[in-house]
Amino acid sequence: MSVVWAATSPESGQFHPVERRSEVKDLSDRFNDLRSRGQGYVEVRSPNGEFPVLILAFRDDHAVVHLMSDAERMSLLVGDGSVLSGAEVKVPIMDDLTAFTGDFVLDIDRAWDLVRYFTQTWEAGSLGE
């Protein structure tokens, strides 16, 4: 199955905004490479439409997932309780570290499972709250 994605460059550590169309395996390989480096930022969408776009930003074992439903709407997926509500976690949004409260932080494995599910179904509504 094909996906369209853009991600942090493992070589520079900077977000490379040029989209790439490939098989899910290539996206998975990039994620694994970034994970081994400790952090990354990935945008993924179907090759059949500009939206929705799922965004995964992660650092160490913590991740934040954004959903862009269209050019005007972006939402955050509610966290999974892996970080206390009042605690803050910083993840890279494009090239800048941005703080999020535990209310929006997921375990990296759970977040990656959601990305994989999204690439199989292209259904954003079933990802969670």
C-alpha cells in the first residue's frame, strides 16, 4: 500500500518538508531510524487526497499525535495516561521542541500503532478522542 509522507531527515536532524510517495515499509524504516536517534517528526496522508494528515512527533518514549482534518482544522489526540496530566513533555514540531502536557502525550509504541492503523484504513475517526 502506498502512502505520502514527509519526515525529519536522519542525516541533518531537520524536518524535510518535501513529500515522498512510497510503500508503508519505507515510512516504517524512516520511523525506526528516527526512533533509534531518539526523536522525530512525521506527516503522513493517503496518496488519494490532501487530507486528512496524521502527524506524529516523538522524543524518546513519548509522542504527540495531531490530526489535520482540512486546511483549517487541526486537533490533538488525547493522551493515554503514560504521562501525568500536569507534567510536560517536549517533542519536535518540525524543527522546534514544543512542550505538551501529559493530557496529550502517548507512549511511542501506541502512537506508532495508530499511524500504522491510519495507513491501512485512512479513517481518522477511529483513532480515539
